[in-house]
Amino acid sequence: MRLGSGTFATCCVAIEVLGIAVFLRGFFPAPVRSSARAEHGAEPPAPEPSAGASSNWTTLPSPLFSKVVIVLIDALRDDFVFGSKGVKFMPYTTYLVEKGASHSFVAAAKPPTVTMPRIKALMTGSLPGFVDVVRNLNSPALLEDSVIRQAKTAGKRIIFYGDETWVKLFPKHFVEYDGTTSFFVSDYTEVDNNVTRHLDKVLKRGDWDMLILHYLGLDHIGHISGPNSPLIGHKLSEMDSVLMKIHTSLKSKERETPLPSLLVLCGDHGMSETGSHGASSMEEVNTPLILISSAFERKPGDIRHPKHVQQTDVAATLAIALGLPIPKDSVGSLLFPVVEGRPMREQLRFLHLNTVQLSKLLQENVPSYEKDPGFEQFKMSERLHGNWIRLYLEEKHSEVLFNLGSKVLRQYLAALKTLSLSLSTQVAQYDMYSMMVGTVVVLEVLTLLLLSVPQALHRKAELEVPLSSPGFSLLFYLVILVLSALHVIVCTSAESSCYFCGLSWLAVGGVMVLASALLCMVVSVLTNMLVGGSASRKNPVHPSSRWSELDLLILLGTAGHVLSLGASSFVEEEHQTWYFLVNTLCLALSQETYRNCFLGDDSEPPCGLRVEQGLDGATAAWQDGPACDALERDKGHRSPSASQVLRGHEKWMVLASPWLILACCRLLRSLNQTGVQWAHRPDLGHWLTSSDHKAELSVLAAISLLVVFVLVQRGCSSVSKAALALGLLGVYCYRAAIGSVRFPWRPDSKDISKGIIEARFVYVFVLGILFTGTKDLLKSQVIAADFQLKTVGLWEIHSGLVLLAALLFRPHNLPVLAFSLLIQTLMTKFIWKPLRHDAAEITVMHYWFGQAFFYFQGNSNNIATVDISAGFVGLDTYVEIPAVLLTAFGTYAGPVLWASHLVHFLSSETCSSSALSHACFCYALICSIPVSTYIVLVTSLRYHLFIWSVFSPKLLYEGMHLLITAAVCVFFTAMDQTRLTQS
């Protein structure tokens, strides 16, 4: 079966996406879980230990508090409360921390530091899986045991107001609730007012046991303008007044209740220096935890410094406080200061229940649990506790009883700490079977792509795909049989659950057929190469063919980047790799321009002839150069050098272009600090976004938008030019409406809106330009084979994407867009045309610059750098599909815009009929190499110390990048089919 190179590459990338999806499903494991599910009913509590005497305490202890109020402030960093901002903006809270009846802690949240996994950690005490960062966008109902479930089972009435994620996680658990949309980040006032408006009514009532308030405004401010925004102080003051109202009301009602109330102030995660979250920096991980109650006695002059605890400790503490069983999956330990005022027997009872729960969880998840230090400490503590109970029941001497009790107490606390640490660091079982299936599929596709290079880059851009080779039909069925046997063996013998084993036989059979077919295709292609290799060596077509310096740079650069992915430091600072590669590319292009302009290049083949280096030796391929039409008139046999074709200032622009591009890249590096090591250092972006430099930011944004218009309008129709101008004006108006920049005629305006009307005004022009471009493309294909119309259509689609990027980019990133277009213009006019690079080289250069501009935007392999505010531009409510698509485009705008420019350039500037096919194949190959290598690396490094903080986020980025590449390849193939239809 013969397929075009582009179609073949697109199919390969689509299969790779399937393989990566299976791998990701197996790689991100399920956390430590108890085998006793919550729906099976509550187990009786462990009885009090006894040593020769029967214990009379076999029930759960009574509740310590009558009512519990949890105030969760989203993205509340510890320094917002315990630092200078807390002293300045939260005076009442600061007073409670320093002098009031309270206990203060710094609770560490495990990555991923996003809302849904953190709520699960707070309420279940378990460690959510890393893949929950993806599920955060659409939270399913929580089936695990939790404090909320236990409270509902015990008949307690729970009221909730705030982030609707709670309502999705705990459906039918609240007697009263009002959920607010958590993802509409442009709103930081109404989203909190909708919570506070219920307070007065609820606090007057006494028909509830647990009140949960989740405030989102602080998190939204961080996403919009960062932690240093003046809005942060106003929001902290608002939260302080809310806390004072709740605390005052609880204290006034305590006279009517036999037990005191408990007020809990906490955050689900912190906030990075850029205002986002999701990773593992100290600012994102450390959150304040303040427990306030009149039961916590405090002596005058008692200064308490916040202790560091784990966020998972909250669930066990709340369960004890409410007299509930500790959630079965909890890996946290009781915060002992909460119960230290209780009698000794109650303290030991609480600690015993906690250690019993942790030891059961350890037994169910660790085969060699008896050798665990924490389990040994638990057994010793239980024996000592039994001795203490015996003495207590016999009413022995109080001093001996107190000393033994103190010893048991210390032993329990040590056992709790060790058990909790053992469970927290216990690596869950990877689904190795699913990982292996995904890896095999991806590696087979990569091998097939590599072996197909000689045919795919041939002049015809077609290759024979051996789908029905009769010689390998027996091998095909044998492989299916072997895979089926392995599947049965693995699924019947696996001790842990396996995703691939849970699929239907139809789905499993489809994957097996696919893997078998890929293997047979690889064997067939390899055999054909070996058989035909001897003939090629005897009759070489071009024995003098050689690698150019640029080819060597591309090969070594790709190999170096792939090898760097095995080191955590290089993954964290991957932007440095791409900056180095594009800078080196500029130097190589500079050397090439000097050689062509001053020395000439007699070794260059005639116009239209390019030699592609295949895996089996030198394979001749006819590739028309970009300047073919101009050079066809030359009657000589040799292609003229750049010095002969260019004149005057054009020649000097060719010589200067690499250096101008190098200067642009250097300026862009100063705009956004990214990565990990130097992300905290000040950069030009921080300077521009500060409130003191709004005028400078406004001028820079206006100039950038003007440059974008000048560079883009040259290839548009008259109607699209007008739409582009109005759209870019709308972009500035949108940023001025939300307060990012200033209007020239209203420099001191304080009227700040959501900018919904202005953003939708821009969307109209974006859709109009994209529609016009699509109409021109369809017209050039269906109605008349008009090459010029197709070129204009492709450029208008590129222009529409540029306008959309301008709307989604933050104002200080608009120079990134302007410099991107400027570099594309310089490369087109003064590099690719004069130097006559072939489609493969041009494709790799586009790919490299697209990757570099991904990091120039301020992105990194850190989830916290994803600007989710881009997904809500122009939306007044949360709509999942548009929000996800806009966020993805805003994040990957650099690679997408360079890919769309590549399609236009090859369609308009080259007379080759196979350029798009070659480009699609090369684009797919150069993206497949790193992702295929990386899944092998993370499999081998799955027990690495930084697997969850460094390697796993990068794996998610690679998976998303492969999905974007698949979409790009589909566009390539569609444009290539347009060319085939016309021809």
C-alpha cells in the first residue's frame, strides 16, 4: 500500500498518541489505599490495649468540639499570614496567632499543588495521585473514605459555601450548599461575596455541626496579577474581617453549648512568585494552618512559633475532634497540641486509634510490614500502653503512673511519625503492564519512522507500507497469539489492579493487532533495506554526497537534547538547551551566509537537486529550492551563489540577519526568567508588571501590537487587514479594561472591569479572519486551482492565530509575539530564500524556534507556569471545552505559530510538489524522538527522588506536545491533499 510521506507520518503520530495515553495511565499509579472500602460499613474501633486486665473502653471517644468551622482560603501562602503581610493586612488573625487561644502550624502540601487533590488530602488524609492535576478540571465524585463521609454517616449536619469542587467531590453530603465556579479567574470579588453573604444567617442558626467556607478570590488575584499585586492586601483584609466575624459569633454561642467550638483557617496550596501553582516550590507548598478554640489554654507570655506539619494530618485531627473514625486511607498523624489539654488516658486513647489505623494501612500496602521501624515502635507502644492501663485500673501510685504515661506518650508520637513517613514515602505500585504496552507501541512507531526516512524524503514523497505482506502473515498471527498468552498470564497472576487488564477483550485485541502489525511492518522494511542495501552499495548514486555543517548541527543538537532529558537539572532548565541550540543555529547560519556571499559554494548542486542522506547510504532526491523560479532562467549548469543573486543592501541584510536574530533572542531571554534555579530572580517581565511601571508597559504593549500589524498585514486581503487592525485595537482595549495597561486619554482611570465585551469583540475578528482564510483555501481547492488564493488563505489563517495569541498573551509578553514575527520575516527573506535550504532543514529550524519561543513566553516544565487565566478571556462563566482549548493554545502558541508559518512558507515559496510531505514527516520524526526516548527514561527513573516533582510534569508536557504535533500534522496533510487535488 502506497502512502504519501505526510499521510504516513500523521498516522504514525496518531498511533503514538494512543501509546502515550496507555503509558500515562499506567505510569501515574493509584496512591496507597485501604482494602476495606468505605461503602462496606464502619469497622468497630480498636479496643483499648490491656495487659492482664480487661479494658472498659471499646468505643470511640466523645467529640471534643460541638461545632467545627473550616475557612479555606485558596492559594493562601504561609507568609501571607505569618509574615509581614499578615501583620499589616490581617491584624486580628495575627493577634490570635501570637496571643489568642490557638495553635499555629505550617502545613506542607504535596505536589501537585492544585485545588482538587489538596481538598482530597485535607478530607481523606491520603496522598492523591499526580494525575489528579489533569482531573482537577472536572472533579469526579470522591469514593474514598473521608471526614465528610464519616460525619454524614454519624448524622452530623454539614453546610458548605464556596468552590463547587467540593460539591462535585461530595455530592449529597451537604444539607445546604452554594457552589461558586472555581475556574473563572477574572472574578475575585463576586466569587467571595457569594460565600460571605450567607454568613450572618448561618451563624445565627444552631442547626448545623460543620460549616465549610472555601474562598477563591485570593487565588484568582494571583493568577491575574501575581502575589505582589496591591489587590492581595485588600483581599487579605477582607478575609481577616470574615475570620473575626466567625470567631466572635462562635465565642458568643459557646455559653449555650457544653463543648467549645473549633475554627480552622487553612489554605489548600500556596502561590508561586508568578501567581500560579501546581509544582513544588516552597511558596506553593507551604500553607498556614491555624486552629482556634477556647479549649486551647494559653498562659501569658507563651510565645509559640508555627510548627511544620503535613497537610494530610488535618483529616485525622478533624476526625478526633468530631469523635469520628479516622479515614481508612489517611497517612496523617494527629496534631497532638489539639488534645494535650485532655486527661492522660484520653490522650493515649487518641494516639492508639491513630497508630492502629496507620498500622493497618501499612500491613495492606507493604508486604514486609513487620520489619518496618514504625510497626515495631507501634507494637512496643501498645505493650507499654497495656501496662499503663493495668496500673491505671489498679490505681497505683500517681507519680509512677504519670512517668509511665509520659513514656508511652513519647513512644506513640515516635511511632506515629515513623508510620506516617513510611506510608507517605511508600511508592505505590506502578502499572508496569500498561506502561510496557504503551512503550512497545511508541517504540515500534519510532523505529518505523526512522527506517522510512530514505523513502519518505525521496522526490516522490511516497513510500510502500507493507500492510498485507503475505510473507509475514504467519508472523503476524504468531505475535498475536504470543501477546494474547502474555495478557492472560499477566492478568491472572497480577496481585495489584492493572488498567489494561480491566479493558474489554475487543479493546485489548485491537491494541494487540496494532502492535503485531507494527512489528511486521518494521521487520518487512528492515528486510527490504538489508536486501536492497548491497545493490545500493555496488551502484552508489552520488558517492560524493556529504553532510553539510547545518545537517551535522541538526543531528548533534537533536541527539544532545534527547540525552539531556535523563538528568533532572537539564529537565528543570530545558529552556537553556533550546536557547543554546537556536543561538548555535544562528552562528551556523552566519557562517553559511558569509561563505555564500564572499567565497561562493562551488560544491552546491544545481538548482532543484538536493542530496538527502538516508540510513542506507546516499540516496538521491530531487528537491526544488525556494528560489527555483528565479534560478530556472540561469543557463549555466551551476546554481549561482548568494553573492551573484543578491544586490547591494539585500546582501548586507543577509549577512546581518543571523546577528539580528541572535540579538532578538538575547532580549527575549531577559523578559521572562523561567526554569527552577533562577526563576525567582527579577527580570524585565517583573519590572514591567509592577504597578509603578504601568505607563512603560502600556507603551511597550502598544508598540508591540503595532509591530504585529505591520508584519502580518502584508500578506492579508483588504478585508482581513481592516479586521486585523480593529482586532489588535480591541486587544489593547481589553487589557486596559481589566487594568493591565492604560488608555492614553485616561491615564489615571481606576475603572476596572472583566473586559468581557472587549474580548468578545476581538473574538469576532479572530473568527472572521479564520473563516476568510478557510473560505479561500476551500475555494482554491474546489472551485479553481488558484495558487495565489491558497497562499493568501494560509496567511490569513496564520494571521487569525496571531491575533488570538495577542489576545491571550499577557501584556508584557506581547514583545515575544512581535519578535517571533520579526524573526520569521528575517528568516524568510534573508536566510531560507537566498541560501536555498531544503524542506527538511527549514522544518527543523521552525521546530527549534517554536520550542525556544515556548520558553520565551515564560513557560517551563513546571505545571505552575501554565497561565490558566488565558482560558477565561471573554468568558463570564466556566465553559470547559473553550477554556481547555484556549489554555492549551495560550501555552503552546509559540510552536503552533511557527508550524502555521512553516505551512505557509512551503506552500508559497517553494516550487516543490513534495515539500509539505517532507516537512510533515520531518516534523513528526523530530517530535517523536524525544517523547519516545523520554518514556524509556522515566520508566528507568521511576524510583528517582525527583520523579514526581521534575520528571512527571515533563511527561505530561511531552504528552500534550505530542497531541499538538498530531493536530499540526493533520493540518500539513490537509494542505498537502489540497496540492494533490490541484495537480
